[in-house]
Amino acid sequence: MTTTAVISKTPTIFSLEDWMENPPEGQEWIDGQLLEKNSMTLKHARIQLKLGTYWRNYKESTEQGGEVYTDVPCRTEKQGLRPDVAYLPPDLVARYGDGKVLPQSFPLSAEIVSPTDLAEDVIAKAPEYLESGGEEVWLVFPESRWIMIVTKESRQIFISGENASTQKVLTGFSVGVDELLG
């Protein structure tokens, strides 16, 4: 007679502090749960690379310094998020640049909406970033060809044929919506 042992697996509690100590690759900590970031399409990846490259080239050409990152973890007031593209100015690079997780929002963040994302979920990240040290959030909607730029003071939408410009961070940066999303 063979006996089979049944092992009961208790769900592991994973707190925001646990996430801060060891953020699992490709996962965010949202509303008390570890959630896989939605899969990236080729279009999403292309836009992410373009925007990161544009921000990096601009900060270097204007000698503003700092660093541009992709899919890097940060902590907001309530969540552990990974913006698709983020900029950290020189003073914050000096302070936090070697950490595992930025303990606040990036001053400039971008979220690129994938076909599998719910727009409401992505839009909800903007106030979360802004309440946690963020100054400006770009929400990029490739299928609609919109770029929404959100600050505490304003919300602007740029559409096909227009140029989207930074409002508070990396001052003076501008890109054509069609150029970025094309």
C-alpha cells in the first residue's frame, strides 16, 4: 500500500516592506497583492525604448544630469510600482541611486498602456505617483494615439499631429505624438 503525503501550502504573506527588500522581477505590489505587470507587446516595448532614449538624450544634451530607467521599482504611499520609463534628477541619484527600490515616486514617470491593460488601472497610477513625490506623469495610449500628461496642477492631452512637452521635469523636452507612437 502506497501512501501519498498531502502538503498543505499556506499562502505566503508578502508585505510592501517585503517587496521593498526584494522586489520580484516584473511584479508590482498593489492593494496588498503581488501582481504581474501585464505582458509587453512589441509596440509597447518600442515606445518604451524610444521614450527612454529621448529622455536620456535630452537630459544629456541639456546637461541636466540624472538617470533614465525602465521598469524600475519605486514605492508610493500605498503601492510598490514599476513605471515603464522614469527619470531621476542628479540630487536623487546621489541619494538613492544605489538602492534596490526608490523609496518614493520618480519625479517624472511614464506608463505605456498595453492592449491587456485596463485604462482605469493605468490612470489610477497617476495620482498615486503624484501623492508620493512625483511631479509629472506621462500616460501613453498607443492605440488612441494620445499622451496624457498629469501634474498636481493640470492634466493635458496631446493627440496625433501635436507635440507633447514636459511640464515640470526635464523642462523643455518635447516630442511629436506621431514620432513617439509611430
